[in-house]
Amino acid sequence: PKLVNKFLDSILQKVLPNMLCPAVDAVLTLVNQKFTTLISPSSVGTAGSIQYALLSAPVTSEDFIELDLNTTVLQEAGDLIDLPADPSALISPPPKMDSATQLVLSVHLLSA
């Protein structure tokens, strides 16, 4: 067993990084493309545009990715719509359901 362990350890240290690095690189490239689209201003027609920024690092688990976003709402002329701080901040989101996307929005964002 010691000889086999040494052999496997040697082989895995040589082969595994070359196999995993392209896969990890592909996943990170895809995630970066999605975030670039997410943080670009999105037009909402003649009403103006909305832009998102990450407030903190994404929280990931085996089942979900949680993003804490700051939203900037601009009028068509480019003037910033000041959103009041949400006094009724959600203490905990609703339970996560299988195969569902959940989006929690501020009342102030929807009224802007």
C-alpha cells in the first residue's frame, strides 16, 4: 500500500492540476461574464435605467448562490433617483424551495 500511495500521489500531483485548472477557468470565465452583464446599466425604456453593484462577496453553497446587491435607479436624463433606506429590512429570506429562483426586492425600488 505504501508504494501504491506514493505512486498515486505522484501521478495525481502531476495530472490533476492540468485537468482541474481548465475546468475552473471555464467556470470562472462564465461567472465573470454573468457578473459583467449584471452590473451593466439596464434600460427600462423611457423611464430610465437600473444598475446593480455587489455589496459583498457572493455566498455560495451546494444548493444556491446568494447575491447582496445595491441598486441605482437613473432617470432617462441620467439624474439619480434617491431611494430611501429600507427601514423594514428583511431579517431572513423565505425558505429556499427546490428548483426555484427567489428574488427579494425593496418596496422603495419597486416604487422608484
